[in-house]
Amino acid sequence: MEKVKAKKHLGQHFLKDESIAKAIADTLSLEGYNDVLEIGPGMGVLTKYLLDKPTTTYVIEIDTESVAYLDANYPKLKDKIISKDFLRYDCNEIFEGKQYAIIGNFPYNISTQIVFRTLEFRHQIPEFSGMFQKEVAQRICEKKGSKAYGILSVLAQAFYHAEYLFTVDEHVFDPPPKVKSGVMRLRRKEDFSLPCGEKLFFTVVKTAFQQRRKTLRNSLKTLNLSDNLREDKVLDLRPEQLSVEDFIALTQKIEADGI
């Protein structure tokens, strides 16, 4: 079967460099799970290395042309190709509550949505690894005090240890993207439950960074904090000055305040 033509509307940039594909596959520790789900496999340059691992590999692909290519060229994927949109698919149709890792050379136009979707199912996903636009990968792994530090950084790092692993140049893709790429990995924390309400924690983080130039006292006005809490000195800070632990502590204070 002929090669698949990259489709701009799907954000496809096919990786050509086999050594990079192998390096991405090798980022998985393979600890605590038996199943791996690759998102957006395209023509399988990463898939072939995953199939060599002592795990069961599934792939999910929205592009029907890529699905046909994979079906024709990778017999090991028989009954393991999911022709669906990951963002709308219930992975428990396959995994039925089991633990599984996620990996991929992610389409950049939906990469942050993939991370948020992973956070929703964090109780089943101990490991997440893959390629993003470089700035997005760095943002996920960024620590407090940086302009790149934001909602995605705090929410991901509340539940996972985040590591930026390596940078990938444009020329190893077909077609080449206009930006550099970065490979990062999330490994779930041993205790990934929060000592505060998770829904409120998400609300506090998102509300704070929506007006990141303002102090927390101003950006969190919509939460109707009590006069007593509004006097807390932590509210003199801007959101990028708070660590994940600081945001958890702030959420606890807001909870105690009766929100």
C-alpha cells in the first residue's frame, strides 16, 4: 500500500527518523501496566518499536487512510486498531478499568486537549510520554517563577512527575513543521490524590491564570472570598509565583472559608 499523505487539517507531520521513534518508545518504563495506547500512529514509525515491547499495544487513529495502512502493514495490530477520535472515545471499551500507558507523536493542534483528557483518567494512566510542540512540552514541565508556567504546568504536576527529555528538529518530519518539537514524560505520583477538593483546585488554578498579570486577590474575586481570607498575604502574589503545593494550600484555605 502506498504511503499516507499528511493531512493539514489533522495536524499530521509524519516522523521519518527511526532513531527518534525508538528513543520515544524507550521512554516508557513499562512498570505497573501491561497495555499501551498510542495516539495518532500515522504510518507506524513509533508503533513498530512499541510492538517489540513486552506489552500489548493498541493504537487509536482518526484518519481512515492511516487505519487502512496500519491494517495492511502491521499484522500484530490485528483487532488492536481503534478507528476513533481519542478526545471523544471511552477507552474503557478496550481497557475495562485496567491501567494503561499513553504515548504518541501528538498532533500539535490537539496536544493540550490530550493532556487534559489524560488528567481526567489519571487513576488508570500511570505513565504518559510523547512528542509535542517544544514550547508546550516545556510548559507542562515548567516550575514556578516562569512566564511559561501556567494552568497545564500546575494541573499536570499536581498528579504526575513531569520531565522534559529531549528536543527534536523540524527536518525529521514529513512535512516539516514550522517549530521545533519536544519529548516529555509524565509519571504518576505514588499518592496522586489531593488533600483538597479536586474540582475546586482546578477552578482556583484556572481562575488564577486567566488573569495572570493580576495578583491573586484580584484574579480570584469571582470566588467571593471572605474579608478574612482576602487579607492573607499569599493573595499579594501573582499565580506564577505559587508552586503546586502552594495552590493546594490555597485551595484548602478557600475550602475552610466555606466556598
